[in-house]
Amino acid sequence: MPKDTSIKSVLIIGSGPIVIGQACEFDYAGSQSARSIREEGIEVILINSNPATIMTDPSMADHIYLKPLTTKSIIEILKEHPQIDAVLPTMGGQTALNLCLEAEEKGIWQDFGVKLIGVDVNAINITEDREQFKQLLERINVPTAPAKTATSYLEGKEIAQEFGFPLVIRPSFTLGGTGAAVVYKKEDFDELLTRGLEASPIHEVLIDKALMGWKEYELELLRDKNDNVVIICSIENMDPMGIHTGDSITVAPAMTLSDTTFQKLRDYAILMMRSIGNFAGGCNVQFAVSPDEKEDIVAIEINPRVSRSSALASKATGYPIAKIASKLALGYNLDELQNQITKSTSALFEPTLDYVIVKIPRWNFDKFEGSDRTLGLQMKSVGEVMGIGRSFQEALHKATQSLEIKRNGLGADGKGYKDYEQIIEKLTYASWDRVFVIYDAIAMGIPLSRIHEITRIDMWFLKQYEELYVLEKEISNYKVSNLPKELLLEAKQKGFADRQLAHMMNCLESEVHTLRMEQKINRVFKLVDTCAAEFKAQTPYYYSTFEAEIEKANGERFVDNESVVTEKKKVIVLGSGPNRIGQGIEFDYSCVHGVLAAKECGYETIMINCNPETVSTDFDTADKLYFEPVFWEHIYDIIQHEKPEGVIVQLGGQTALKLADKLSKYGIKIIGTSFDALDLAEDRGRFSDLLTELHIPFPRFGIAETADEASKLADSLDFPLLIRPSYVLGGQGMKIVINKKELEEHVIDLLKTIPGNKLLLDHYLAGAIEAEADAICDADGNVYIIGIMEHIEPCGVHSGDSNATLPPFNLGEFVMQQIKDHTHKIARALKTVGLINIQFAIKDDTVYIIEANPRASRTVPFIAKAYGEPYVNYATKVMLGHNKVTDFDFNPQLKGYAIKQPVFSFSKFPNVNKALGPEMKSTGESILFIDDLKDDQFYELYSRRKMYLSK
């Protein structure tokens, strides 16, 4: 049946600011959905309060509303656009579903004649209300864990008495496992039950018997109006039940599942999807399977929307779930739609993988001092990476190399744990680095049976680890001069990095690389094609691997490389890797716009990134996508293969910037600002000399490499002092200290965590106002300031954690002129080509420089949205030398003020100090537009501005 012709206009609800449990996978889903619906000639109206997303870009929809996600905003939009026929809430995570339900309860959709597509209200209610869901599963004979719901403290106590411990508490209508917990002992029950009841908007929890140690699986489904159902992907959690899937290491396709059980899971998943309502769209179903021969199955939950896992499944298979789900919501059937990758087969097919993917979450516990770092049912990770390889071992290694936590892969880098007690403790209480600790345990000689007994991780995975360790031991017996070719090839096929091999043989990474070149062990690139190469793929989406040479009948030897290099001029854009606090979706926004601008300038665009949640890793954003770690060895091999004109590093945050030094040393052209200028801005000594030369004031500072040096410096600088390490992002390790005791403690702590780092000690300007400016500069020294923002909080709260107004609200003309003059001078002196962000402290009408970053900043997307101008597009064209700043007709449009409001995820860490300081803690942001400073919301923000400042 073709699309529903009565639908002419659709409202898409976004997911709002990024919080732990709901990140940029919904920006990816919303962006895909908006494009998919507009392709059908249907008008798209979109609401989302997050300015950092691609989804809220003017080009994505016909009308975009950067408004708070409330029913009040929904009513305003529906009054403004009476033509809206339908609402699609399944692309905006739990936030969108909850808002949709609230609007339904208030009769808003009915009042305006708007119908719900992609899901129905009953399906949301049944799947979110734990009691209704349990009853449904009993009716359709799908097994569940023994469980009961409680809506009061007393009911909860009675259930606990009946079931005994351990128990699981799961609140209804929450996201990312908020408020969920495993209760092992009676003493913890009261507190965790109260927390669960408070977390649920309807004060209801499901208490069930804990299936600790059972294996966990997820299936991603799509269904059309004719009741055709396809299973897009099976995902296995390496971590057993008891750890939230968002915090689990997951593998696709499922590795340790018998075919019989897989068929049962399929049947149950399809039965569950059909029973929750008659709607067309996507679903995610989770199951637990007993780890014995019986393989008993228990259904855990079903989400009738696109999810974190569907972004992962889309990138893992190349099947764009959100795009197809949107078409199904419009009435199409699967057999009427095209497979987006092959362009020659239908969408009514189930993808086949001839590779393995491994997802590893990325945590940021260092930002939450005193937080409980053990993993459980409540999600704590802030991002994730995905590795693609021809084997589990290769994919696991590539994922660990993508994390950017100063590890070169599993083991073989001298950074493993050596203490028996510590290893056992980290295995027992699932830790964020358990993926590495398993390797350390094997290296220490702890038997696999003991590791399995503690972690309940399936023996198959543990044996894969053991094979890697055995190979490491074998290679360690050789020198780089006598390593057999077959061992080197095996190590590369199993994902070991050149750096790890160099560590094993006690030589340089470059020597291993040279040996590889001599032995012709080169990286080859393979297509992600959804169909295991049974049909020709039209979409250039690649991953790398290593293959043994094939010999033809005529004796010619070759390896099969599927990435064909064209004659076109090319540019590589380095992505920003996994999301984390301090480097989030805003850098992905910049990367995507960089790619699109380079395309407009006639370049073939190549994207390298490893984050499955993002728009930059969508198969049709760049001309070519390499889903690879943003890790030197991988990047260098791609550059050698593609031979681009140059590499863009200033759009991918600190991740890409850190590689500028290497690129420069290897003679690879950095497009835009040179490495020397980037380094000059980071090197406080050189930068201060430059400021002195330019007669620009900056706070007095000094550089220390030991606690002794820091103590001596303190005498000349005066307290309070701001301490910060070099080359970090998001204010990592920054602190304000007010006496020598605090100074010594913090310096020792910093040098322990970041050894060999130069520490900067600034005299902290107490009570100063903070402001920042973003600008674009070209090679001729033309500078255009795209925006100046004033922070509402005083100097000392990290800029990412401050409420900030555009334009400034109380900086006089004299101060504004200094900011403009300083920005122009610094941008030119650093020979900036592209974007630059400069931060200022203002005290007694003097403007001091805090720092300058010649790259895209966190605030660029915000300013672009507030003023309605494509600044990253302009900046990229300037970087490529295609345009000068003077070529653009800048015309910013903003009535009143735009306020950037940070959003925190402290609810995931109940015992953490919530005070703000120089180290960034916010996970996302929203935008608020006000007409004038008399607005109540501005007044409230301003009156609380000093409340959270901590030292």
C-alpha cells in the first residue's frame, strides 16, 4: 500500500538537551527522519530545544522551533501551523514519547485534529507501564521474570519479603535506567525503593527477581502496515544481566546464541511487537537467556521507538532504521521501499553481516568526583564507540583504540593492572575499564574458569581474550628484525596496533610500520554493504582489515581492496570520536557542515570517525565514510591510500586537534590554521609572549612541572590561583585553590593522573565577568566576529557550564571595543584561517585574555542557530581558500537575546558534589530566546548566578 496521501504536514518532536541516557543518537534519528519525510514532498515542522544538533539546522525542516519541550510550546506551534496533520514522536527518545503522552492526556492532538504516526498511545502505555506490560506478556505466553509492581513504599516492602534478595527495582516511564537498581542486601532496599518511586513520573516501580549472570540480547525490528516484520540486527551484550545495555559492551551479530534459541527470540519479538498495537515503525526488544544448556528465555522490555541500539544497528548493518521507519509511518510497505545501500534490492530484507562489530561505552567519571563508579542498571556512560572488523578480536581492538583514554588497545602498552586484589575487585564490581582488566587477569595467570565465575561473561569471549594474550607472548620472543611474516599478519588481523607490537618487541612504532610495508602487509578496505557482498553496493561506507595475499593462476599476487581511489581532488575531515563531557555533539555538527561545505567547493569529501550515534557517520553525509578509530595508525593508512589535498582538523574538537602535530611531522597538509599556530595557542609560554608583544593584558601566570616549583610560584602570583594542565579539553583537572596546602594536594594529584604535563598557574581574577568571542579569519587577515557572549555566572565557572547570553547584556561600549580589538589582533597574530574562539575575563573595565582556541568551539552551533547563519559553512570555505571573509554577506537575525543554558546529568550520581567550578560537568545544553532583560527566566538565572561556584 503506498503512502497515506492525507498527510501533507508532519510535526517531529526532538529529544532536547543531551543527558546521560539520551544522547546524539536521537539527533541522528531525527535528522534522518526529517530528510526521509521531506523526500516525499511532505512539509516537516520540528521542535527541539537543543541548539548543538544538525536536526535543528534550518536546512533540515521547513519550520524549526527552538523551544522548550512542553505542551505549551506544542500548542503554540499547532496554532501557528493549523495545517499539521500528524505527529511523529518516535525519533526523540523517551522525552518525545513522554511529551506526546502528556499532550494526548490533555486532549491537545484531538483538539487540533492531529493523528499519531509511527506508534500508538496504547503501545507507549503498555510498554512503559511495567504492570500492564507484564500482564500482556502473560496473555501472549512470553516468559517473564517473577515480578510485581508497587506504587507505595509499603507495597514494595511486602514484595521484597515475598521474593527475597537479590532484587531489581525498575521505575516506570523513565529513560536510561533512571532510578533502577539491583538490591543485593536488605539494608540497601529502603533507600533504593524510595529513589525508584521518586524517579518514576507516576510513582510506580516493578520489582522483579534478579536474573544476575543471565545473558542479554537485543533485537531491532521494523514493521509495516501489512504486518511484514524484519529483524534488522541481533545484538549480544558481552556483559551479563545486571548492567544497563547502554553501559554494556555489545557485539553484533550475536556470537554465543544457538540457532534454535535465536529462532525463538525472533518469534517472541515479532509476537510482542504485534501484540502491543497496530502501528508501523521500529521497535527494540530485550531478552535474557539462561547461561546453561537449557537456554531459558525471559523477555525484559520492548521500546516502540528508535533507540540508542537502533543507531548502533543502523551503523552496524548499513540499514538506515530511522529513515525507513519514517517512510513506514507515512503508510509505505517495506517491499515498496528501496534498500538504501544497494539501491537495487528492496527494504523487505534482513541484513547479513560478513564482519563483526563491537560497541564500547565511554564514561566520564573523572568529572564526577566521589561518584560510584561501579556499573549497574542505571546508565552512566556519556558516549560510545564502535569497531568493525573481520573477527571479534579485531573489532574489540579497534573499539578500544577508539576510546581515547590513552590506551593503544587491549594490553601490550604497559598500562595494565598488576595487583591481584585490585584485578579481582574490578572484575567483581563491574568497572568502566573491565574490558581491559579481563586481559590483565589472563596475563597474571588467573584461570578463565575463575574469571567466568566472577564476571559470568561467556567462556567464548574469554577464550578470544586468551588467544590474544597467547599471541602477545609469542611475539614478545622476537625482535623486529626476525619477526616471521605470518605472525605479524596474524597480529594485524587480530587488531593489534603497530604501537602494541612495538611495545612487545621493544622497538619504535615506525619500525613496525616499515616492516609492514616491506612485508606488504597493508591495510585493505571493505564495504559495509548490508548483504555480505551478494549484491553490488552503491554507497561508499568502509572499514579496514588485513588479508593474506591471493595468488592468481598466472602467479600474480594481490589483496582485495574494495575502496577505489578516484582522480578527484579530495579533503579528509577528522571526526570528534566518542561523545564526552567537554566534547559532544556540537563538534559533530561542525564536522557535518565542514563536509557539506567542502562538497560545495567541488571536493570529494572523506569522513573518518568511530562514533555510531552521529550524523557524520551516516552513510550518505560524506562522499566516502571510513568507520575507523580516530587513531594515528588508521588515519595515516587512509591518507596514504586516498592521497588527499589535505586534512581538516579544526572541526573535530580536541580529538582531531591532537593529531595535528603528527600530521605536520609527516608532511601532511593541515587545511586552515597551521599546526604551529595551533601549538602557539596551546603553549602558554609562547602565547603569553605573543600577548605581551600585542600589548594585550592577561592574568599573571607561571608554569610548573613539580609541586616544589608550584609552591615557589604561588609566592609571586598571590592566591587565589587557578591551576590547569596543558592540552586538555573541557577544563579537565582545573581547580581554584586558595592556600598552599590545597595547591600541593591538587598538583600532586594532577601529576599522578597526567604525568609529565606542564601545569599552568594563573592568578584567579575573583569577581570578574567572563565573556567569549567566536570569529572567522582568512589568510589575508580579514576578521569577522560571528558572536560575543557574556556569561551570567562569574569567572571561575567553566564556559561550558555557564548560562551565556548573546549578545552581552551589560558590557559597556568601552569593554566591547576592547573585546573586538583583542579578537582581531589575536586572530591575525595566530595567522588563523577558519574559526577561532577567545575567552575573556573583565575586571575594573579591563579585558584580560584567558585563552584562545583556533578551532571550532562549543558555542559556534549555538551562535549559528541564534543568528540563523551557516557560520561553519563559511569558515570551511575560507579554510579551503575557496572564499575570503569579505565574500560573505553577513546578516545576523536575532530579536532580543538568546541564552545558552547548560544541562547536567547529576541525577545519575546522587552522591556527587554538584558545585560548579573550572572543570566542565554539563552533558548538554538548550537554547532559550527572550525578548528583553525583564523576562522572568533571565531574572531568575541572574539572581542565582553565584550559587554554584566552587573552588
